[in-house]
Amino acid sequence: MAQAFQLSRISNVMLGVRDLEKALAFYNGTLGLPVIMQETQIALLNAGPIGLGLSTSHVRMAPHVAGATEVVFQVEHVRAAREALLGRGVEFLNEPRQVTPTDWAAHFRDPDGHLLSIFGPE
């Protein structure tokens, strides 16, 4: 009898990027995510309990780079985080808006068009 198997947690989210250096400049330089590991076609960044991977080889596996996927960054205060990121040159798609009874969100895109957001109390 085979043992029961169940996936239990996500360890990393991998994003296909066209230009690794440009993506790293955004995620590390602009957003401030520390680089854990970097090679010629892949970089892993510390994004809390779930790592964020940037991979040029993923672009070759899928013709469409940015899809209907959103990477959400938890923040202590959405408005304060938005102001800080605006100061770093991030262009937001919208003003912070209430998305749950207690939480707000504001959306932006990375250089490859991936949808990103900040999420948390106003």
C-alpha cells in the first residue's frame, strides 16, 4: 500500500524574466529584497518564508512571460510602503484601495510586466 502524499507548502515562486540584471536591479535595488544566490540564468531572493526566483530559462519554457499571476508583498502599512516605493521610482497602477474589511492593496508591475502588489493595513 502506497503512503499518502500531500503537498504542504510553497517554498519559492519562480518568475520568468527576459533580462536578469534588469530584474535584479528592480527586485534587489528598488524593492530591497536580499539576493540569496545568483548564477548566470537564475537568482533567488529572500522574500520571507517564500523565496522569489528570477529565471531567464523560464522565459524559454513559456512564450508569454507575464500572465494572470500576482505576487503579493505583505507590508505593515500600505500607504507608507507605497510612498517609500514611489520615492524609489516605482510606478503604481492604482491608489491604495480597501480589498478586505481590514486590509488595503496597491498594484504595480516589474520590468517584465509581472503584476505585484503591497497588501496590509492602510
